[in-house]
Amino acid sequence: MIDYSITNEYGYDKDYSYLDNLIKRVMKHEKVKSATFSIVFVDNKKIQDLNKNYRGIDKITDVISFAFEDNADIVYNNMRFLGEIYICIPRMLEQAKEYGHSETRELAFLTCHGLLHLLGYDHQSKEEEKIMFTLQEELLEKDEKTRKARS
């Protein structure tokens, strides 16, 4: 069972129910059958505070993941506790315009990116980046709602 929650602290008023299919697709691809995590939609100030306090970077970012499994496998009743994903909605909206994506595409991208971090992927090296970003695109391209805008 995959159990997750989305807390909309920002008050994002668009439909984001399509994220459920993306989350299921990521978990199926990664062969995760039982896990829990949370996603929180936040504003610029909250994400900047998190970035400053936990990463030492005093600026706004688009997504931050706190992977509980970074320290040790946390399992209870065969359920993996993956962690938390914070998505900055104002930054997501800016990036959607900047990259020529729909809001749907950009929010899906940030959700997928954050979830892959929770599952152990990273992009500290060129090799890791290629693996993670290729997988992100593969997972996003499988759904019409999350494909890149076509010109």
C-alpha cells in the first residue's frame, strides 16, 4: 500500500489529482509496494527558510526533499517511511512560464523529482544526474497530462 498526503499550505486552487497516477507510476517502476510520505505545497518564505535552515542556502528553491531513509531504513509493519517533499508553488508557477510548460507539467516534474530523491536518487555527479533526469523524463512522458508542451 502506498500512503501519502498532500498538505496545501499555500492554497493552490488548481486540480492536482493527476499526481496520484504519477506517484503510482514512480512507485511501480521502483518496485515499492508499501511506503508512506508527505508532500507539502508552500510559499516562497517557507521554502527559503527550509533551504536556509537545512541546507545553508539562503534563497528560494523549487523543491526540497527530506529523505528519512538517508540515515537508516525506517520500516514499521513492513511500511517504508520515505520522508517529506516541500514544493514551492510560486516558484513552480514561475518555472512553468519560464520553461514553456503547463502548470500540470511543472508540478508533476517537481513531485517526481522530489519523490525520486526520497527513493535514493541524487544528482551530485554528472552520472547520477543523467540517470535521475532520464528516469524523470521517462516517467513523465508516459502520461499526456505530464508531457512537455509540444511546439
